[in-house]
Amino acid sequence: MKGHRKLGRTTAHRNAMLRNQVTDLLRAGRISTTLNKAKETRRMAEKMITLGKRGDLHARRQAMAYIYDEAVVVKLFDDIAPAYADRNGGYTRILKLGPRQGDNAEVVFLELV
């Protein structure tokens, strides 16, 4: 199936969860989550970093419309994006940790490279 993963949630819940995870990833640099959530979060986080690399006012407003915390947007445009100025994509990595005890879901670290 092409496109996005539904992750067993309604559209509004899924979008809010992904916005939260992208915000937390850019704030902390590393988050722990399941594999499928990490793959979806990576898609949006890389789009936000690409907006940060553009650096113009329109890109900043687009990032503000998606990321919940204004301080994270400032960090994205001032600190994170300049670090990836010479890199064409691939800003994140997924490190597998193994199955979770309760439901055997694959747990991973999603981190900025």
C-alpha cells in the first residue's frame, strides 16, 4: 500500500500523535517508540528539517503550523538545520532495541544523525 500508515488511529489522533513525536524528536534529539510510528515520524521530521534548511519566512510559518512549540521551531531554524546544510536528506536514523515486554512490539530509537 502506498502512502501513510494508519497506525490503528483516527486521522485526527494520528496527526496529533505525529506532531507530538516530531516536536519531541526535534527538542530532545532522540525518542523511543515503535518501529511503525518511527517510520512515519521520520517522514515528517525530515520534511521539517528541509523547511529549516530553506530558512525563509514562508518555511518558518509552515513549520510553526506543524510543530507545537515555538522554541523548538527556533531551535530547528537556528541550530538543527544549519548542521545539515551540506546533507541531502537522511537526517534521522532508526536503531532497533528489540521487542517490548508486554505486547512484543518492535521498539526502536529514532534519533537525529
